[in-house]
Amino acid sequence: MKKEFNFPESWSTEKLSVLCDKPTYGYTASASKNGNVKLLRITDIEAHKVDWDSVPLCDIDASKFDQFRLHEMILFCTNWND
């Protein structure tokens, strides 16, 4: 069953396979006050914006950094119910 959503008129929808070649799972780490990269979490997004000054840090091994670098898109999956 296809679910219908009420998106703003300025938005469009598309299948994920059209938007990216190879979706991959992101990086899981504990948030910290110390680290070498920002760790964006769902809770860091408020009113469709990110206050990057409040986003915590985490450590990613330098050999894996390019693998998890943000390129174009972030998708958050949650257990969402109506």
C-alpha cells in the first residue's frame, strides 16, 4: 500500500534509486565534546535547520573519513507511525 504525504507544493518526490547510485549506511558513534568531525543527529535538526555550533563531535579514523564524508544527501530513518 502506497502512503500519501502532504508535502509543500515547492517540493518534489523521486525514488531514491534515481537520486543516488549507491546508498550506504552512515557512521555510528557516541557524541562527544572532543573529536575530529561533527556528528549530525536527528535531534540536531530543528525547524528545518541545523545549528552547527551545537552539533557534537565524534572520532572517525582518518582511513575511513572519505567513506563517510557528506556529499549530497542525508536521510534519517526512524520508526515513524501516524
